[in-house]
Amino acid sequence: MNLVLATLLLAQATAPAPPVSITLGPRHGHVSPTRQGCVHTGGGNIDVAQPTPDTVVITMTGVAVATAQPCKDSLAALQFDLEQCFDIAFDDPKVKRARLTLEGRVIGLLRSHKGGGSADQAPGRAAVFAGPVGLLALEVPPHSVTGGENLSVNCRSGPVSAPVMPGPYTLRQAFAIRAAHPHRLKPCQAASAEFAPDPALDPLWISYWEPFHGAAKKDFGLQIILKVAPDSGADEKGKADLPPPRPEGGPRKD
């Protein structure tokens, strides 16, 4: 196994650098919890990774759980916000234009209870700006459950793309999850929005008989992928404008 891993790392190290690249700059990332009543929140992470020079992966993960109590309503929520500055560089002088691409996916579980609990996942939004000008926008759709409904979410949006030139840009990304339960005297199961790998959700808050017992959770959360690549659209358009080749020795059609 060590030999295989070493071979993979060597192949990655010796791979040629991409002709265009992304350099990460300053960022401001915040996760704000809201907790009222008998609730639990977990996770609350914003991970910014750059697996290759031309790709950035942003993952937001968290859990919100709320159950009933006699005195007041319960509400648990996590609000995610990120602003990431970055620069695009053309490392190959042959590249004259590049294309920036956004795509996203969200994976998680929503649980509610017939006693009045509800849970929801807000839209996952990402946008790229050049100064005040918006270049790209992407939205992963929202989901919600109530009245005993349960939902496993695995949705993808994009890709969307736009031509770009070298220079500074800004990515803004937002996400939110929420669980709520009205007050009541009788104990009942909790409502939950689970969008984070274990152990973000304490197992004491859900039953062994819950509808998604044993679900694989390692990829839970909202993930946005930002990628830049050379744009050959202008060359392809130029080829399309050329007349089709005529057969050798055939008649010419003007």
C-alpha cells in the first residue's frame, strides 16, 4: 500500500503544471449558530482546499437539531458565509483567454416529527465577482420537511461558466440549515438537519430506529467547485465559420 501511495504522490508531483492557475488570497469565513430551547448544533466548518493549482473546493458542513420542551419553542440553526479573494494567472504565454467554471452539490438528511417538528436546508449560493461586476452565479436548490416527513438529499447544480482574463476576483458563498420544534408537554423525537460527517451529530439526539440508520455520511455538506481552464471557444468558432472542404477534383460551389 505504501508503494502505491508513493507512486501516486510521485506522479502528481511530476505532472506538468496547468497552463492557467488560481492563487488564493484573503478570505473571511463565518458560521453563526442560533440556539433556543432544547437544541443541539454540531460541525459548523468551512473548508477551503486547493487539490490542484487550477481547482478550489469549498465545503460547508454542519448539523442542527431541535426537540420539544414544555416551556417554549425550540430552534437550532447555522448560517454560513464566505468571501474568498483569488487571482487568476496565465502561466502559459500561449493562453490568451480562460474560462472559469462553478458547480455545486449538497448531500444530507432532513428529519421531522408528527408532533410538529420541521427541518430545512436553505439554498446553497455561490457567485464570482470582478470588482462590483457579477460574472457567475450558482444556486443549489433548498429542501424542507415537516409533519413526520423525512428526506435524503443528494442534489447537484451546474456547471456554469464564463470567460475570464488574468486578474483579481472574489467568490462569495452562503448556506444555512435549521431545525425547529414547537413546545409541548409530551416527549417526542427531534427534528434535525444533518449536513456534516460523523461525529457532528451526537447519536443521543436520534433514535436507533431513525429512518436513515447506517447512512454513509463522509461526503455530507454543501460543496462548491471552482475551476479555471484555457478557453478554446474562439478557435472553435473560427473553425465553424470556415466553409466545408470540397471533394478533391469536384466542382467548386461559390
